[in-house]
Amino acid sequence: MNYEEALNFISSLEAFGIKPGLERMRMLMSLADYDCGATQFVHIAGTNGKGSVSSALACTLISAGYKTGLFTSPYVTDFRERMKINGEMIPQEAFAEIMTRLKPFIEAMAAQGNQITEFEAITAAGLIYFSREQCDYVVLEVGLGGRLDATNIIGTPLLSVITSISLDHTKILGDTVSKIAAEKCGIIKQNGHTVTCANQDADALKVITLASQKRGNTLSLPDIKELIIKNSDLFGTDIIYKGIAIHIPVGGMHQVENAALSAEAALQLRSAGVKITDKDIIKGIGSSALPARTEILSREPLIILDGGHNASGVAALSALLRNHLKNTPHGKVFAVCGMMADKDYARSVSFIASLCDEFAAVKPQNPRSLDAQTLADCAGLYCRTVRTAESPQNAVRDFLKKSQKNDIILVCGSLYLAGEIRGFIVESAVKST
């Protein structure tokens, strides 16, 4: 297979949906002759912040001179963002070669009633790639949950990291934070080391603490007493954590929490024998900005792209925006929003629509997308001027035409929407300057 054929094969597996469980992955990796114990992992689970923390830790390890793999999901603009080594995406030829090797095994398993899912195939490809390239460390982000996630076929990682936990994917993971936390804690393995965030939900923290104790793990949290926020705005935050002066390249208090967790995780890796300096932590966190995470794509007008896709993520975005509106002279706020139907969209949209002068509801190009009119009906409870748009591009184009230099255009609701619209916004913003 060439690269396009490999992508098409991966896409064909999407029809089989999400099927939690590890037996299929173990079978596939056995057929592929993959040794899970040959690589050292930092395994990261949680509801929000996984991508930011994963990127920060990978950048820190790269700064320290280690050959570092990074596995994340979903992607924003290029499928190959999911698997990188030292910041470089997997080459198209390498991905095609690995999938060509895996395809006969996947088809043979399917014939026996053991159908591999899309995410399982992607995970398998990533693990094989990192092993083949002999990475010193791999930062491995969980796809969904933890206990039964495809990434959890690894043994005891060098470090288990659990970011902020809140309600999400409740039909699969459970309808309480405690149940969801129990699933996330599946990445905590015997005799390992675990780190979680300082402001973790109280019920979640109880579950994490108990799981760590049962499995003989040390449990660490960032020390809030050693965290100083020097200054903060929409464009970034400067903090000092345990004497280390860190610039966070994106705004928001949720990113402060992610940065503190990343720094603490790096210090725990240092305690485990990984040679990481304070300068590596500073450079790692300072260079770890991700696309579509409160990303500023233009300043006049201010265009913010954010892929926060659940109520907690959207609430964090709205808090950041609300603080900016309170402290900075501004014009009108326009929002282009699209969400998935399986999210708590009614609650999420309330956080954003209440801040907007105009709101355009759109339907992202994804089978799980919420109908634009349904989203508009929800937004209409909080914003006077609400409409639907045929496409995100049309909505952004319309707002750009009517916006003034001090106006704000917010594009939010889903990483799928962000991936669909980001290139168009970048091109349009350049043309408008």
C-alpha cells in the first residue's frame, strides 16, 4: 500500500466504532511480533489536558537530548500528527510500510470474528514505529478511558500521569466522576509511579489515591504552595514552580494547572533517573503550544481557535475569554461553534453563547456531529443574535467581513471543527491584513 491506500484502509475500520478491550490488541501485536517491554513509556490519561501535558513532557525529554516518541489523538490538520519522533511526524512511507505489514493480520483476525477497530490499528502502528526507531522514551496518550484502552497493553510505565477528570463519554466510562476515574486509573500498574494534577476533583482523587496504594505506586501532586503566578493574559502566563521560572505559551488557568502537572511529572522522571535539567523543563513547557488549544490565529481582529469539546473544556475557555473581556478594551464577540451530538452540548454552549454578540452554529464534517439547528436553539437561550451557517468557512468569512480591528472571533466546540477550519482561517487572516 502507498500512503493514501493506508489511510483509506484505516478509515475503513472506523465503521466498527469503539470496542473497549485489550484481547484484540494483544492478539494483533503478537502476530506482529511486537515486544511491549522493549520501550520505556510515560502513559497519560485524563479527561482534559492530556494533549497539552503530553506535548510538554515530550518537548522536555527532547530538550534533554532523548529520542522521544509522542502518540496523541485526535489530529487537527494532518493524520500523522498522531505519531511523532522528536517533533517530526511519521514519514508517509514509514506509515504505509507499517500498515502494509499489519493489514494481513487485521484481515485474518476479522475473518475469525476479532475485528480490529480504527484506533487499535493506529495504536499498533504507532507502537511498532516507536519500537522500530528505538526511541529512548515514548509519551503515550490514552485514547479513551484507560483500563480497556488500546494503549494499555504496555507494562508498568516509567510514569503514569492522570490529568483533570470530569464527566465525559459517560455511556462508555460511567455516569459519575468516580466511575470514570476508576477507568482512567487502569493505567496505574504494579510498583510504578503516578502523578496527578493539583486541583483534581475530590472524588476522582480518592479513586486515584486508592488505586495507587493498592498497586504499590508512589503518588505525587504539584505543590500549590510552590506555585507563583507572575502575570497572565490571553496570550500566555508566566509562573514560578519550585523555583523554576516557566513561560506558558497559551493563556488560561487550566493551562497553568497543566504546566504545573507537566513540571511535577518531569521532576518525578528526574527522580527516577532521567537526566532532565530545569532548563529542559523551561524549554519543554515553553515550546509545547498545540494547534487549536486556545490558539491565537490573528490579533486584529482577534481570532481564537479552540478544540475544547466537553463542558469542562468549554468552561475553561469561557473563563479565559471572560477575564480578557473584563480587563481589555474590545468590540463585539462573534462565535462560530460546532459540537458532537454525544457531548453535553447544551451545557457547553451556555458558557460561550452568553458572552457573544452574535453566534453562528455549524455542523462539522463528522458522523457524530450535532445538527446546526439544534445547537442554534440551545445558543438562542443565551445570545440574542443566533443563526446557522451552511459551513464553518461561510460563518468565518461573514464575521471577517463585518468585524472591526478590536472585535473577537471565536471558533470552538470540537477538534474536528478546528481541523476542518484552521487552514481556511490562517489563509483568510493573512489576506485580511
